[in-house]
Amino acid sequence: MSISLLIPPNFGLNFNGINLEDIPLFVTLLFLIYENVNKKYYQQKSQFDMFFYIFFVIFVIYTTFLSSQNFETFNKINIRFYAYILFGFLIVKNKYIDTIKIFEPLFLVMIVNFFIVVFQISMSGDLVGWISNNTSSSNFFTSGRLGGIQGSGPNVIGFFCALTGVIYINKYLEEIINKKYLNIYLPIVFVSVFNLFFTYSRGSYLIFIFGSILVFISKDKITKKLKIYGLLFSTLSLVIITIFNSSVLLKQSNRSFLNEIGINNVQLFSGTGGGNYVKEVYKDYLITLDADILKSELNIEYDENEINYKNNNYVKSEFPKGEGYLKLKFDYYDNFLPRSAIGFYFSNDGESWEQLGFDHTNGSIINLIENDSFFEVGGWGDGQSTDESYLEGFVKQIQIGVDERRVNFNFLEENRNIEYFIFSPKNINLYENINDGKIIFDEKGIKLERPRSYWIGLPNDLNLSRNIVALADHFPHLVL
């Protein structure tokens, strides 16, 4: 297993999706199957065996005929499913194998990845080796993150770092209990934690923290008093980290959003088959990418019929209209967590609101600067996108709320230069309708046809700094 984690992904054979990194595990699997046939290290057949083989056959039938659209038994994902399930069964069944010892050689993986971090060794592939942030910052701790050699990115290598750290903490405690104070286990723990930190994988952090706590409290020879002190110290350390460096554990995550997509697209008897889930669920987005990049990075290909079907069903309309309300909500202090969060909502009646996507946060407090500059509406940008569509529309009213205070701005023509001001984009001079034509008003408000030609400024006497703020942008008429 350790050797397989030290071979770059998609390297070598490419036999039906199986590559050089898969060989060590398959060789080990063949060895375990051979031993099982000879029954040298295995117990006699039991009820456990019968249940497993029944499950295994049912699983193969399910993944081949029920959850796959193309009846693919031996695609690379299905092969890996079968191999790992069988591998785990044979390991557990072998009475001479200590399951924990299987993971001890992972210290080799930790040593190699330690040098990758220290020397920031980048490799081909977006999720392999040292993943640079591509910034000019000289701060070593923010210059990138560890992706490992095995591919699949920081979360995967983060799991193995956490696992190795917990295993060798266990071995170190055993040596301390037995009063052997000089050993090599503590350096391995240090290297594992060092690598783990640079994965910036929150799930892996939690695995290591709670795994270490469980190992510590499970030692019978450690006194109850020392266990209590250890738990209190660990809890206090976690609270301090969360408060003073909240972005480590509370930063932005789209997992809930992706989980929702996954649940909406999973059906028990009508799936996409092993390896095809991403291809099907995210097709609308993936077909917009370069075909060569899609093939090299994700090993996904779409035929012409799939691409043309999408293009033929994409309807362009010059004047689709929509009316309603948009709201931006900013929580300076999100509930009991030390972070700020931003959410976007829409409504058809201004009363019941539905969130667009999910809350956005970088996991830290955003301290808005107290100032009296104008709030900007519109902006200096034309809203152009790659498919030559653009956003234009009327804005009738904006309401800004700070705590219990509400301020309304109505974009009527007679309120110009009273409740709001219109400026030219390159400076703060008032826009005089000289070079770019007349600004259009009607009962829907002011037309934002060309945001690059002018921008709307709202007088500001509100202190948004360190407040829970709800910014509600009302657009009774939008033209897209």
C-alpha cells in the first residue's frame, strides 16, 4: 500500500484504466487469494465466509446491471470496488495478520511527502505533489498545500497523515508506558503532523485530533487523572485554535451543496455506474471545458451526440423578463461561530425568501472598515460573459438594514442628486448625460443598461463595521 502511494497517478500501463500505481495492491491481493486457497493462514470456512460471498455476488450484479446505464462490469472503478472489498475481507480473515501493523509502513510515505513540503516539489497534475497558490507571497505557510504523490489531492494524503500520526502516537505511548524513552516513533509523529498541517484538510485534522484522544484514553496504564487533564488540554487547544485562527476549521466548504446535488441525482435502480457519476451529474458544466484537459485531468470524454444535444437545447432569448427581489445578507458574527458569512436570497413577493446556493465564508471575521464613502450600485463593468450574454435591468429601490434600522433609497428621477447620485466611472464627477446618452427612467426605476458608462452612489451615514447586517437589494424588474 505504501509503495502504491508513492507512484504518481495514471502512470505506466493504462490497461483499461489500471496503471502502475495499482500493481502493488493487485500483487498483494493475488498473494492473499493464493494463501486463502491453500488455507495455510486462514481458518476453515465459516458462516462469515458465506455471508461475504453472497454479498459480493449481489454487489457485482447490482453494479453491473442495476446501477449502470451501459452494463459495464469491468470498468476501472468497478474493478477497484471489487478489489478493495476482497482485499479487506482477506486481510480480516487471515488470523496471522495484525490489521494495525499493515499501516505501519506508511512512515515511508510520510518521509517522502515531508521532503515534498520542505522543498515545495511540484509535479504534473493539479492535485499531485506541492500545490502552489501561485502568489508572490514569501510566507511559507500560505504559499500552497500538500497534494501527495498518489493523486486525488490534499484530503486523501491528509487522511494517511492523520492515520500514520495516530498509529505512531499509539506506539509511542506504549513505549513510554513500558519506560522506553528513546525510540524513533516520536519523530515519525512529528513528520506526520507536519505533513498533515500543510494539507489544510479539515476532515483529516479532526480524524487526527479525535483519533489521538481515543488512543490516549484507551490506555489502561494511564491514570484517570492524567486522562482528564489530557482531555481538558485538547479541548482548550481546539477552542483557542478555532477562536484565533478560525479559518482553519471554519473556512468555506461546498460539501453541503455537492451533497444536495448527489442526493438529488442518486436513484437505487437507475444510476450512472461506477466511474460515470461525475460525468453524468456535472455534464452541463464539463462539456464547456477543453476536451483535451477533460481527458487528461479527469479521464472523461463526451461524444458529439452528447455535446450537440446540450447545444441544441440551449435556447437564447433576447428579452426574457423577471420581476422580484434580491437580497444579500451579511452576518458579521455567524451565530456562535467566530466567522462572518454572506448569503444571497431571492423572493417573488418580498416576504418569503429562498437562498441561492449556500452561505459563503472564509472562516474568519470580516471587519468592515468604518467610512462615509458612497455605497456603489451598478459598477464599472459591462457584465459580459463568454457566450455574449449580458445583464441589464431596472432597479427601483434598495433597502439597507443595520440591526433594527432600515434606510430606503427610491430610484425615481426626481430623487436624483437628493437620495442618490450618478457618477462617471473614471472619477467621482457627476454624470451629465453628455457623452453616453440619456439615462432612462420609468415606473420600474432607473435602467442599468450600461454599468460601464456610469455608476450609482448612495450617501452613507451607516456604520456597518462590527454589526450584523442585512443588505436587501430590491429589483422589481430585471431584464436578462
